[in-house]
Amino acid sequence: MTAHFPDMPEVWPLQQQSVEVPGSQQPGFSPIIRNAVVPELTTTETFYDLFAIGRDRNPSAHYLGRRPWDAAKRDFAPHFEWLTYAQVEEQRTALGSAMSQLQKDGVLGDGFPATDWTLATWIQNRPEFQIVEHAAAAYSRRTVGLYESYDKETALYVLEHSDARVVFTTSSHVPALLSGAEEIPKVKLIVLLDAPSGPATGPGELSRDQLLLQWAKSKGITLSTWDETLAYGRAHLTAHNPPKSNEEILGFCYTSGTTGKPKGALVAHRQVAIAAASTSLFFKDPKVMISYLPLAHIYERVLECLITRLGGAIGYFSGDVLRLMEDAQVLKPEIFPGVPRVFNRIAAQIQAQADGPGLKGKLLTTALNAKIDWHDKTGEVTHAFYDRLVFRKVRAVLGGRVEFMVSGSAPIRPNVLKLLRVAFSADIREGYGQTENAGSCLIMFPGDKNLGSCGPPVPGTALKLRDVPELGYTSADKPFRRGEILSKSMANTPGYYKDEEKTHEALTEDGFLRTGDIGLIDEFGRVKIIDRVKNLVKLSQGEYIALENVEQLFSSSKLVAQLWLYGDSTESHLVAIAVPDPETFAPWASKIVGKALAPTDVAALETACQDPAVVKAFLLDLVRVGREAGLKGFEFPRALLLRMEPFTVENQLITPTFKLQRHKAKVILAKELQHLYSLPPAEIGSSKL
């Protein structure tokens, strides 16, 4: 059942992190490379088995927790309440049994098998999400997670496309479901996860729950609560019917859909099992992890599979990202996963304190410089003197116990990674993966001080590069091979649900996934992401620019919260629209406008964004960042617009996974782009604009 590893090395082979497979090179491709420590890895485990492995370590150990709501104080309590592995075991059986009995009762519709049908979750991260996942797996059913931020149209599409029959959600989403009930005819049960509403406010009036119950009944849908559903299952207990093979489908993970409708990637049990197994080689003991990244995304789902396999604990945030640091201080996690957008902001705040006036700023700068120098020489992230004097307080921001941080979803700047390593005295690494390979393709080796790559292939993954000569990338390039990354492992998706055409586009005949990302294999056998095939823009004079990479670079400026770089193929230069970070922008802009600006005074900051002197200075800071990174002249924006309104899912400028929706941004911000291109391009040949 369990994947077995060789003993991990005391010292990792940082000079040769991958090995070429002899005789594997074919015309138009690089040789296949594999992990140098664990080249081959397979498993027969399922998601059902992952829970058993974690539970058997200690059934009474904390597993799923959240901060309870204190009604008297109208705030979250300063502690976590936990469900143990044994308690989750009982609840998954009760929930799965309830689904079995409701199917027998005809409540969920007619004419479908006892297994292989879909339960959907439309909720923020919380323990019930995992319990639904485990309940489905115990009875060989499927799940699909909807992003909490989905609009009605997208939610209904995913529910209908995935053949969902049950939706676990909160009352805030019920009106969207019931008003669109005709578009999701298979949905027959809605299970509410929030607390029951209070009594009606006046005589003859109905409470919220009574109104929703009547509305649901009129649509032929049963409305139940979480507790009612568990109680029904406990009264009709049914034996588990787990998957017989890890080739069976666990569920669906819908891509964020930057173009068109989201695609439903099939997720087989083997995918999450191998992803969890291959990552677990870095850990020996159970760990505590904070959960705040969307659980509908494969990145967070696989991380929680890892913690489950380790027998660790998952603490769910309170639902407000503005309180994430507070949640971490209460939880005191050992693992803190993130994305560049989160880590950039943490790093910018640390750097802003170092740049501040007085003794504290100077002391932090001295400490950072000393630790960075020590890191560059030795790879070590601890310092006996400065960790006690300075960085103990920095570590306390995330609870004081973080020992492992991983960045995924998009490239992160090496200087940000290094600053976080030394500031938190933690093992912080970058990984790379996609929905279609369960987020499991590359991850850095421990102790690698040469930053800028995503490391070698994870254990069990075969990787090769495909020549893309039209973009100037080939496996014969010097000094490093370059091309589109193709990966093959047990983590690869079987395909897209109900979409053979897209499946054939994504997977080669011999089972490799076409990632669409351009990578190079460096002298240490590591892979660096350098381009995206579909996100290249060609300017009028013929230069190609990798927009995502350059955006990430400019976003490392401490002034930037969000940035969109745009290039029109009929124009000779780029333009940019940026959202400043209020915390760093306010004191910086105050010096330019000659009056104090508060980070909370949005109106005043918006006025500053329109000030030509502020825009000019902001663009100059981007130029500084670009020059330090060695950008070419045509990769700089020559016109800039600042705005305090952030890019959000609600205004359709980003996806639920924080990726820019470029095609929508081009339409929504068409007037702004037209204005930017009407301006004379700024001269950046000198330090003055």
C-alpha cells in the first residue's frame, strides 16, 4: 500500500540534482532527466489510504481545526478547536452513510450507480471540506471544489458540467443555486454549513432558514444542515466501499479559466497519492500547517494530502486574509505555504522596516545584511546572535515556529526568497507544478543557496524539453538546453472531463504533459522557468517579451501590490498599470507631495496616484528594479498608470488563484490603455525620466 523510499542523504547532491536517462534523446527534444536522489517512484496508495496512514500514527492526534466564533465578543476566539483523526473517521463514515441512504431513498434522483457520482463543496477553507473529501473517497464517490469567489454563472457551469448531485455550502450561496436550479437539474440536496438562523423577527414572518426551505422545496431540492445530515448517517451506517485501484477518479479540479470556461481536469487517486508521497521525503514527523490558499486549487489540496499522510494537523484561517497573520500567531504553524503575491508583501513590509529611520531600521538592515552574507557563503539560515536579538520578533509575526515555507503558483524573485529565508530562519523553497500534474513537477533540494530555479524533477517524474524554434528555444542551445517543459509521472491527469480534444492537446501519445512553460536545465541539473509559450508578446520592431516573468520582477518593488504589463503588437513599447501597496506607498509618496498620507486614507492615496511627480518617481523605481535585474531596454514600461483599486475576482481582473485575466483586463481597461499609448514614451536611458 505504502510508497517506500531509500534513505535520504545527509548531504544533498547540490552539484548534480538530476540525471539524464541514457539513450532517451529524440530529435526535437532534450534527453529525459530524473531526480538524482530518487529517480523512480511509484505507489499503489489511494486518497483513502493516505488518511489511514496518518490516522494510524495516532488516532487521537489533532487533525482539523479552526478558531470558534465567540458570540458574546462577536469575534473569533484566541484559540483553535480541533477534531482528531478518530473524530474525522467517525464523521466521514456518518456523512458517507447518509449519502448512501439518501440515494436509496430516492432523494438524490434516480438511475445512477452507488459510486462514481459527484459531491460539490462551495465554501471557504474549513474542516468540513476535508471531511466531505474523505467521505466521498470512503464510498468511491467523486468531489469537486468551487472557488468561494465564483460568480453564479461559473458556479452553475461547474456544478452541471461535473454532474454534481449534492452541494455543501453556506446560506450566502443558496440564492444563486436556487435561482439557477433549472441549470443544475442533477442537484437534489443542499447541505448548509453555517449556524441555523434565529427565529423570525415578527409575528407571521419566516426565518431565513424557513424561507430557504420553502424556496428549495418549490425547486424540488432538499435543504439540510450539516448536523442533520450527520445524524441521518449515524442512524443508517453503511460499510465503506473504498476504491479498488488508485487509477479510479477522486474528483475534478477546474482550471481557473483565464480564457473561456474553466476546464475540468480529472484527478485520479494516484495523482494526489504520489504527490503527497514524493513530498513527504522531506519530513520525518507530523507537522502543523495553516490553510488559507483556496482548497478548490490543486496546490492547497495536495499540501493537505501531505499533512494527512504525515499524521499532522491543519489549522484553517478565519476566512479573512487581512487577519491571516493573527490566525498564524494563534495557530503557530510549522509549515506556511504561499504564493508570490503573499510572500512579496511580507518581504516588502520587512524591507520597509529596514529602510525606516532610526536605530531599529539600522539594526534590522545590519542583521539582514549579515545573515544574507552568511547564507550566501554557507547556505545556513540561522545566526546565533541576530536571531535572538532581531529575528525572534520577525518570526513571531507567523507564530514563531515556522520551519518550512514553499512558494508555488507563479515564479518568485530570488531576492524575496532569500530575504524570507534569513528573516524567518526557515527552509523556504520554490516548487513548480500545474493543475494537470497535481502541482507536482519540480521542487528545490534542501540547502540550495543558489536561488532562481525550481529545482530538479520531484521523485518519480520524467522531464524533457521540446524545441520551440519559432521562439528561439532549442535543446541544442548553449550554455543551457531550453524548450517547452514536458513532464510524465503518476501525478499526470488522465485528461479533461468531457473534452477529448483538450485532452489530446495537453497529453502526448507517450503520456507526457505539455505544460506550455519554457524552461532551461542549468549546470546543476535544475530547471528554471523562463517563459510562457502563450504569454509572449511581440512588439512592432520584432522583439519577444515574456510578460509574466517581467511582471514578477517589477512586482518585487516594495511599492507594488499588483502590476499588469501590457504590450500591443502594433506599438514599439510596453505600458503598465500598477496598484501601489498602501503600507509602503503612503510614507514614500508623502515625501513627494509634501504632506503626510495615511495608508488607510484611500482617497488621499488615489489623489497621489494622479500626481505626475508621483507617477514619474514610481516609474523610476520600476526602472531601478529592472536595471538591477539586467532587463533589456524594450522590457521596461514607458508609460504608467497608478490606481488604488486592486485587481480582484469581483472586478474580473484576476482569477480565484490570483492570475491576471489578460484578455478581460484588455477589455475592461481599454480606455486606460488607450490613454497610456497616447502619452509620449518616457526616456529611460539615464537615471532621470
